[in-house]
Amino acid sequence: MISFITYEVFLSKFLIITSFVLLIFITFAVIYISYVSWKDKQRLKNR
């Protein structure tokens, strides 16, 4: 019973950390895509 509780706590901590890492990764991906799109618009405007 005790091992099941510690496993459950480990699993919940793992899920929380994984979700934060994915959130940060997605945020950086959106910022990068927005930056590339902005640079492309600047390039097309200057032609």
C-alpha cells in the first residue's frame, strides 16, 4: 500500500513537470514561429 502511494506521488510530480516542460516548449515554438513570420513580412515589404 505504501509503495502504491509513493508511486502515485511520483507519477503526479512527473506529470506536473512534464506539462510545464511542454508548456515552455510550446511557448518558445510559438514565439519562434511568430518571429519567422514577422521577418518574412519585413522581407516581402522591403522588396
